[in-house]
Amino acid sequence: MTILLTGFTPFGKVAVNPSQLIVAQVAARREPDVITAVLPVEYAASGRSMAELIRIYQPDAVLCLGVAANRQAISLERVALNLDDAVLPDNAGDQASGRLILPDGPLAYWSTLPLEAMLAALHARGLPAVISNHAGAYVCNHVFYVARHTLDRMDSRAACGFVHVPALREGDDTNGLPLAQMVEAVDCCLNVLRNL
Ligand code: PCA
């Protein structure tokens, strides 16, 4: 089995993106069934990279990670919207307002990750996790939508979805989660995918 695991670079006020650190830790273990990539926080470039990665590696599962600094729990996203819309420009200066990702694409795609099984596995380890109804309309949602669309067009039945992690907890912070817990959470999700 091949699992594609992605994270993102820093953007906006996020100087260190925990999703990038998680992906780096998993990559360092060189597990034969996991392919990792860190995507730019740019609508166009991230979408192109994601589509290319899927076409090249034909993964059996795609787990995309990003940070949502205002969340306190690991958030398993339910839906990807066909919409780019955020006040914050992306790292290429593209500020999207009410723009369709794919003019001919469906309004939304469901996550095809086993959300309930992942939630149960995370809770069984005592990790804070919730199912969230959607991933916003910034670059994370964009990548999620493009990933699902690319697989759909390939008639792939790969499980694919997006998980937002909270801000990185450092020092005396009470906000967010420590990196070790986030890595544990992602490992837990990877194991659920391996057992599909
Ligand atoms: N979070 C942003 C984009 C990159 C990331 O890690 C988002 O939630 O859209």
C-alpha cells in the first residue's frame, strides 16, 4: 500500500507550520509505504503539485495536513468546497474572493477517509479530536478539493481527506498541542489507513 502524506510551509502569521514538522518527522523514518511532500501555501502551485503527486504515485490513500491555529483539537474535515475565498492572500500574493476552484467541478466533495474510525482511534489514545464540517476556503481546502477531484477523475477508490492540526504548543503556551502529540495523532491515522 502507498499513502501520500502532505503538509504545508509557513504562511501569514504562522512562522512555523506544525504540519511541515509532522511530515518531516514521518519522512525521517523512511517508512516504505509512506510518500511525503510539503506543499507551498499557494492556491495554483499547491493544486498542481497535489495533482502531479497523485498521478505519479497512484496512492491507495491520501492524507493531507495543515494547521488551523484557532482549533484546539485535531480536526478531521468532512467536506471540500469548490471555493477559494479568503482575506489573507496566499504566499504568491493571490487574494481569492468567491472564486470557483474548478468551474465545471461539483460544488463539494466528501472526505473518503474513515472519519469515524480515525476519531475513535484518536480518542482511544486520549488525543483531542473532532470531526469538522469543512476546511475553510483557503489553500488547505483548495488542496483537499483538488486531491479528491484528481482521484475521482482517475476512478481511484483511494481514501482521501484533510486533517487540520492546532497551533504548535511551545514553552509555557496553553494554546495548541505539542508536536509529539500531533505526530502521535498522525501515526494513529496512518495506522487506521493501513488497516483499511
Ligand atoms: N493552513 C492553511 C493553509 C496552509 C495551512 O497549513 C489553511 O487552513 O488553509
